[in-house]
Amino acid sequence: MFAYIVRRLVYAIPILIGVNLLTFILFFVVNSPDDMAVSQLGQKYVTPEAVQAWKRKNGYDLPLFLNSQEQGAGALTETIFFTKSVKLFAFDFGRSESGRDITTDVSTRMWPSLAVALPTFVVGIWVNICVALMVVMFHATRLDRWAVFVFVALMSISYLFYIIGGQYLVAKTWKLVPISGFNGEIQPWKFLLLPVLVGVIAGIGAGARWYRTLFLEESNQDYVRTARAKGASEIRILFRHILPNALIPILTGVVVVIPSLFMGGLLIESFFGIPGLGSYMLDAINSQDFAIVRAMVFIGSILYIVGLILTDISYTWADPRLRLD
Amino acid sequence: MKPLLLWSDLLIFLLVVVLTVFFLRLARDPQTREHWREVFSTRLGMVTMTLILVYVGIALLDSLHFRRALEPVAGSPEGEVFYSNKVTSVLDVMLGGMGERFERTYSAPFALDSFEKQDMKDDNGLTYRDFPPLEHAGRHLDHPGERWDDVLAKSAAALLWGALFSVLAIALQWAFLRRSPFPWHASWITQAAVICSAVWLVSMSRHYHVLGTDLGGADVAYQSIKGIRTGVLLGTLATLIMLPIAVSLGVMAGYFKGWVDDVVQYLYTTLSSIPGILLIAASVLLFQVYIDLHPDFFSIGLEKADARFLALCFILGVTSWSSLCRLIRAETLKISQLGYVQAAHAFGVSHHRILVRHILPNVTHIILITFVLDFSALVLAEAVLSYIGVGIDPNMASWGNMINGARSELSREPVVWWTLSGAFFFMFVLVLAANLFSDLVRDAFDPRSGAGRSAT
Amino acid sequence: MTTLAAPVMQVSNLRVDVAESGEAILKGVSFELRAGEIFALVGESGSGKSVTSLAAMRLLPNALRITGGEVRVGSEDLFDLSEADMQTVRGERVAMIFQNAMSALNPVQTAGEQVAETLRLHTRLSGDALRDRVVQLFAEVGIQDAGARYDFYPHQLSGGQQQRVMIAMALACEPDILIADEPTTALDVTIQAQVLALIRGLTRSRNLAVLLITHDMGVVKNTADEVGVMYRGEIIERAPVDEFFHNPREDYSRRLIAALPDLTRFHDSAAEESLLQLDDVKVYFPIRKGVLQRVVDYTRAVDGVTLKIGRGETYALVGESGSGKSTLGRAILNLESVAAGQITFLGQPIHTLGRRAMLPYRKKIQVVFQNPHSSMNPRLTVNRIISEGMDSLGMGLSAEQREQRIASLLQRVQLDVALGQRYPHELSGGQLQRIAIARALAVEPELIICDEPTSALDVSIRSGVLELLQELQRDSGVSYLFITHDLSIVPSLAHRVGVMQAGRLVEQGSAEQILTRPQHPYTQALLASVPRVDST
């Protein structure tokens, strides 16, 4: 088990290097720093001097890979590749184009993200499993067929409409909670309620439909027939036999996103004005702040890889048939 | 009139040809035919397929572009013709100029007056503030009070015409298809509904804005219909770009194993570890920078928007192949263990031939299922990306842009709800039809689903 | 044997339909079970024997429905009970065990828990008393170290132990009736014999009424008291077991019995000229461990096999699953790399040949696989499947010649030429296996490796395929390496026999020698579990 985790961590290194190289190529080779300067400054103010000044200010005036003017190690370290990409590995994200320290931003903004994403995640899974179990109990009846249709219809509605609809109904028409905003000290639940509710409802269609399929797949297994032959009731079979077995595929699909909960949701956060990492990314995209985007890509990849490892570990925990080595 | 072929037009017609060939080839195989028969023997399959074809048809009509010749200006040399900078499509013509009736700003559905007050001068030259009457709505009415009677009368006439057209269309099909074992009547009812609403919409839009107008005064119904091409094209083109990458890499990884497998797995793990939306956003932004810096590449605005649209398809395709690749790799691993591949090895059949003859035909069901499943996902993604600002160019009609433009207006009093409703309705119908259809396709083609139903 | 006892369970005129199409699956099945006796329901796949047992327990899948008949247990008709009452019948009065215990046991629950669940459902036992009872049951069904096995998960137990857990689960509440649906089919022959002995013993000791469902006449002969032969949803013949085997009334029954091995007639070893020779062949698969995935050990799949096959000879390689016999077959085909030793075909070492250099030998060594459904590409017509080898090995035939050749091949394997236009899924298992043989024959091989070619086929079809193989050998002098787990088909087929266990060839010799005077204890154990016609 320990050897396995170590091995997975070792395997993560080439992946992170790959992510790093890819972002570097995207941001500095496909588009040169000059292009970036031009688009940041705006077409009107472009003069060679302004471009140079902008590049110097943001640290883009170095050569890409090799600095022939520096001696020794400096030839490698005084380059864009080293200062902008390699330093990410030390969690040194540098400063955004607007001069803010990204590391501080990230560490303060991840908590509001988590405050929305975690309840959405937990409540969402719980609701989906409950709904799916209920539908499975009525399998092969008219109710089941209509439920599937409703799931598909719910899936076919864009996420944007869930948010807009939720804000309009709950906050504007019924005036139950504030439309948007966030306050960590005074009654934070008031601000969290609507985003979590919207997130959960938006996920029911896809989630419950998927879990239903998993439950039905399990209910066709031989051991279910064995349990029936023992004289177990349908309810007991559902909860004692089908559910524990179906939890295995559910886990693998679900655990991988847990670390990414820190990243928050782009849409939810921007609509509800929650100062988390999701809205941070969105602002960065809108202001074309590539330093932040680079940093978030790197963080996102790390969290995803952690998620993959957690998935494997949770597998062994849920499925006695698996032993990692 | 001068025809204009945008790159995306070319690609979509190419795509239609490719897909037709693909499906015809598939249909030669009796098992595949059997599966399709299963899909279309349900009423739901017929209805959803009809709806999807209607959308695709609209998208294709909207992809036949041309530029109108301008009236010769006095003084210009004889024989030289100038063309309008505005690009028109065959669909625009069929909609009877629905897109050319602009108002100043918002107006509600079937409204006669604008939504916002405006300074106006009365006959005596005095300035006053009131809701100005719309330029293209209810002009034929003598009195505003006649509006609803007029709407009713015109609706009845339009529906009558619609029914007539429907009967003609269905009678023609009935003559050929009445002995077919498939539930064509379901398709016919859908067709009739579509034809009637189309006739109604076009004829009403001559006198009213059926779904109102948006901030810029454009007709919302027209905008929603124009969004169809964007949605359909994005859904198909992006998958088409992704397919060759995913299939070739997946098949090679699963078949050759060893270092090829390691490299492919490394590639897709790396790619899927990057948060998709960031990768897409970054790529689109970078491309936008490129477009901005090279404005001289594109002679008209639509070409620029088209380039960005194609780039978006390309980026979506290149960033989304990992899940299909993983599926195909797993299936290929399974197939290469099967007797017929082993037997082919024992006959000394070359790798290339085994891949083409034995592996590829047996993973096509996965490709097909992914193609239909991804379609609706991409249509939904377009709206989100456009909202974030990395989607379709704002100059191009798309549902995402409509939502983006309208969301802030919900806080107004009274609410501007019609822009959202238009986008919602047209998008929902397409995505729902595609989702339901993909369910049927998966049930028919996926050997895993439905296997548990057999007895003993 | 007391056949006078009153029936414990009486099934009469049971009818089952496919719910959607109304197609009849069972057409009025009647039989009765008596305490202390085993009633065997024999039939081939699709004959409706499993449906009979599931219908009697009201456990049919939704696609099927019961349309008539009654199932009496004592004075009650099970079809009149409510679902809740039925749940008290299942497990308490009528218990079931299923084929393939690995999948019939819940993989995420311990073996002990699963047996305990039955007890919890029908008794008031709990706590230590419950656990003790389960351990006691484990001991009764012959699970060694019963206390420790309680906390094992199914995958940690061997196939035989899993089936014993199933039996313990069934017996937990001391039912009167036991329905065993192919209880030994997935097991190796030696284990199969033990499990059957256990069931027979329990029948007597607990005075159980047993319904034993099987396709295997050997199992019937060794275990049952009474036989019912099922064919297309009907019981066509019922008789006490001795009478049945000596004096079958129906043609179909006779065919089933004829498939049992005759251990009195053997083939002479005919061959002189050596075709294929293996010298101390080893095939190893690496086991990797640790952070760096270094190779720490090897699985010795084939661990030093030496044998010789002559021209026109059939060499039967017998062994249980996992003994390495199929791996050896693949190694001969050069589809598996050989770690040590030498494979010589007509004097030429072939295991070192590259892809291209191997091509001439691919014509001479061909293969027929176990599962006919997976050994045909479902997207190709039979004609194209057969012509694959001719195309890739460059037989230099014109299109017309090739067509003629396919037609003659189909005739040689006794199939209609028109089948050439069909696709695999339209054909039966027996037809497909004949096509697999035709495909191999197409390149005129001198050796065909038959990897369990008949084990996926029903008994009555099996003998046809075996006869075909022998006929082809007489006509063309082709040699066979016949890989099988089933000793019973060996005498009618093989000249020489080799017995494999854990990668090693423990014994080899002429068929007569191995089957009548086995030396190695493993061979003796294998042989003991083979039913014979003459051993009455």
C-alpha cells in the first residue's frame, strides 16, 4: 500500500512536468510576450517602449530558455521558463499582471470556494442516491419510465438557467435569501443556501440517472438472485446487497473531484458574488491575466492527481477484492 | 449576388458527406442494421430523430451564405458591382426578412410600443417622454385595441396554411412509407407540429415581434433560430476533430500495449489533469490575441467570427479526446484477447490489417455512442463558454451570447424574460431530443445495457 | 431406496411464457421430489431446466411469466402465497444453490456474514450463537479451519470452498428441499467430485429432497436417484437412474448417454514420423513489485514440458484450469515468448523465428479455440472468415478458386454452402465450431492445436464435432494437439495423452496406458471423477 502510494506520487512528477511544459508552450511560445503586451496595453498605446516597459514590469523581458548573458546557473535560472514555470513546483506563483501576490490570493480565496462546493457535493450525492434508490424500487413501472424522462429533461437544461431561475424565484420573487454576495462572519449560511440549493438541483438529472443505471446493473448480478433465494425482502436486498456493491463505482466517479472542490465553481461563484477561486479564475480570464491562469492550471492539475490517488485508495477501502501493490 | 463560402460552411457540408458515407457503411453490417431498427422501432426514436433532422436542416440552410449585390452607385464605373458587407443565408431568405426588422431597443412579445420611454416630439414640436411605437410591429393596425383580434385571426390563417403544408408533406411520405414497419406516424405528427409552428412564426413575424426584441432591437425569435447553426455545428465539428485523435491513439495503445500504451496513457492523463475550462479559456484567449494582432487576415467581420468559431471547435476537440480514448483503449485491450484476433495472429495477418478489419469495426459502437452523447454536452458547453467570454464571437448569433446579454436584465422591473425564454426553448428542445436519442442509441448498441434482461 | 415416500414437493403442469412475445418456454412440466432422494433434471442449454427451478421459487426475471400449473410444498401451492409469505418459504423450507459460486456470492460481504444473513432472516439467533452456528455449518460442509473462514471474503476462497459456502447458506435453516442449479459446472473435475459427494451425503444425512439440475450425464449417473430428461421445455422421459442408463426409451436420451466415454476401446499409436517436438519448454510471466516495479519473481505458467507429436497423431493434453496447457498451445503458435527450451517443427526450431520468418509455418500450424462465439469477428461473413488465412498467407488463389475452395471446405465440415453468406451471430455454437475448423483447414495445416474446442458445446453436438475431427484426420493425416480439461472425451479421440499440473507434465503415455493404468496420483484422481458407461 505504502509502496503503491509512493509509486503513484513518483508517477505524478512527469505528468506535472508535462502540464507545465504544455502551459509554457501555450503561453510563451505560441503567443510571445510581445503579443501579450500588445493586447494588455491595448492597440492604441502600443509603442516599442511601452511594450518593453510592460515586459520589464512583469518579468517577461528575459529569454525563453537560455540566457546567454548570464554566467553559470544564471544562464538557466534567469529565463522566463525558470522564473515563470519551474518555480511553480515550489508553489511560488509569483505576482499577477496587476501586481497582486497570487499565493496569498489563492490561500484566502479557497475557503469561500470550499464553503460552497463541499456542501453542494455532499448534499448532492446524498440526494442523488436517495432519488435513484427510490426510482429503482419502482423499476420497470410507469413511474420509473417517467422518472428517467424527467432526469433527461433536467439534464438538458443549461446550468445557466438553473442559476438564473434560482435567483429569480428564491431570491427575487420570494425574497427568502439575498440574491448574491458573501459574508464570512454574519450568517454565512444565508448566502450559501441558494448556491448550494441550485448546485444540488442542477446535478440531480445527471447524477440520479447515473446512479440508477449503476443500481440496476448491480441488481442483475447473480448474488442478488442468491439473496432472493435466501428469502430476503426487496428492500433488504436493495440496501444490504445492491447499495454496498454499487458504492464502488460511485466512489470512483466521485472521489476524484474531492480535491478539486477547493477550486470552486466558475459559474456559481460569479453569479452569486462569492469571492472564491472560481470567480478568481473567471476574473483572470476576463482581464486576460495569464499569470493567474497559469497558476490555477498548475494547482488544478495537482488537485486532480491527488484525486486520482485518493480514488485508488478509496477503491481498496470499498472493495475487498482489490489490494494495491 | 455572390455566394460566400465560410470555412465552417465548407466543413459542415464535408461533415454531412462523411457522416452519410459512415452511416451507409455501417448499414451494410446486418447487426448494425438490427440495432438501428431497434432505435427507430420506438416512437420516441422517430420523434427525436425528426427533431434533430429539423435542427440539422435549419443549420445547413443557414450555412448557404451569399452577399447581396448593392444598387449601383451613381458615378461608379459601368459593369462593376459592389457587394454588401452583410452576409445573408438561404435561411434568412426563407424567414422572409425576419432579421431585418430592427427596433431601437427592448420590446415585449407582440408589443406595439417599445419597452423603454424615450424623448419624443409631438405634432407641436414639444418634447415629451413616452413609449415610442415600434417600427415593425402592428403598423397595419388602425387602432391598438384591435391587436389581439388581429393576432388571433392571423394565427388561425397561418395555422390553416400550416395544416395544408403538413398534409401535403405527409401525404407524399405516406404514399411511399405506409407499408414500413416503423412508427412513421410519430414522425409525421412531429413534422406537422414543426411545419405549423414554422409557418405561424414566419407569417406572424411580418406583423409583430413574436418573441420581442433584445437590447439592440433585434428580433429574439430570429436570434434564437440563428443560434441553431452555431449549436449544431459546434456539437458536430468539435466531435469530428476529436474522433481521429481519440480513436487512433486509443486503438494503438490497446493493441500494441508496451511503450505505445505508456505514452498514450501519459498523454491523456496529463491532458485530463488540466482543468478543462481553464485550458479552453486560455487557448481561446490566446487565439483571440492572435486574431486581434492580425486584423488584415479577414475581409469581413463574419469571417473573423467564423475563424474564432472554428478555433473554438478545434480547441474543444483537441482538449476533449481523453475520455473517448480511454474507452477505446479499454475495449481494444479486451478485443485483442478475443479468439478472432488470436486466430488472425495465428494466420500471420499483418498488424495494419488486424486493426482495420478486426479491431476498428468492433469499436465503432463506442464511437457512435460518444458522438451522440457529446453532441448535447457540447451544445450546453457553448452557452457556458460564451457566458465566460471565451465562447462564440459576440457578433455571431448563439444561445450563449443571448443568455449572456440578457441575464442582467432579470433585475429590471418588469422583467425582460423573453430573450432568455427564446434561447431556453430552442436550446432545450435540441438538447432534450439529442439526449433522449442518445439514450436509445446506447440501449441498442451498448452490449452491456439490456444484457441482464435475458433469461437463464 | 424408498420410492414409496410421499412427495415433499410436487410440481405439476408448470408453464412459463416470454412475457412480450408469448413464446412458450415451459410446456407443462411435472415432477415430484421425495425426501432423501435426488431428482436430476438433465438437459442442454436452453431446454428450460433452470427456468423450471426459478419458476418453482417464483424468482423468474421480469421478461418471463408463469402462465399455469402449481408447485405444492406440503399442502400449500406456492403460487397462491403472497410475496411476503413466499419470502419465508425461500431459504427456510426450500433452499437453492447456484452455478458459479464466485458470482452468486456477494463480493463485498464476508462468507460468514452471508450465511448468517439466512439465519437472521428465518431464526432468532444473534450474536455469538449465530456465529457459532455458522462455524458449525462450515464444518459440516467440509470447510477446513471454519472459524477463520468466517471473515474471509468470497474472492479469498477457492472455487470449491465458495460452493461449500453456498451449500452451507442453503442448509442453514434446515430446509426440506434443496434445489441445486448446475452446482459443479464451474469447478474442476476433482473438486466437482468432492462437492457432489457432499451433496449426496447431506441428502441422506438430512433426509433432503433434492432437485439437481445439470447438463452433465456423468454427474447424473454418479449422484441421482431419479432422472428427468428435459428437451425444449418438456420432460420427455422420467425413470429411476439405473433403468434410465440401461434402457433409455427416447432417442434423445440415447444420444446423451452415448456421449459418455467408453473406456474399453482405444486408438493405437500410429505415428512414426515426428512432426512437433518440445524440449523442456518454459513460459514465464514476470511478477512485479515495489516502487520501481522490479521483477521479483515469475509465474511459471509452463515449467519444463517435453513432448513429441507424430504425423497423423492426436496428442491430448489434459489438465485443470490454470495448469498452463493453453499457454503451452499459444507458445507453440509463437504467440507467447518462450523463456527456455526448444520448440521444433519438422526439424526447424520455430520459437525464435520473427514475424516474417514464421509465416511459412503459420500455414502448417493452425488453431481452433474454445469459445466459438468470440473466435469469429462478428462483422465478417462466414466466407470472409474462412478466407482470412488464405488471403494473408498468400495461397496464390484466384477469386474463383478461392470461392470453390470455401465451398468445398464448408462441405468437408458438413455445412451448407449457403451458410457462407451468413454472419456468426446467426449460427449455432456447433456450426460456428465447424466453421472454425474449416478456417483452420483452409491453409492445409499439418498440425491443428485444438484448445478445448468442445467444452462450450452441448453434449449432443459435441460428439458430432469430435467425429468430424477424427474423420478429417483419417482423410488428410493432420495431427492434433488436443487441449482439454475433460478426460472423458480422450479415449474416443487420442493416441497419446499427457497430463499437466501446475505447468508440469506429470505423466504421459499412450491413451490406453494413461486411462487404464495411471501411475501418478493426480492422474488417478482425475480419472476417478470420470463417469463410465460400464461401471454399474
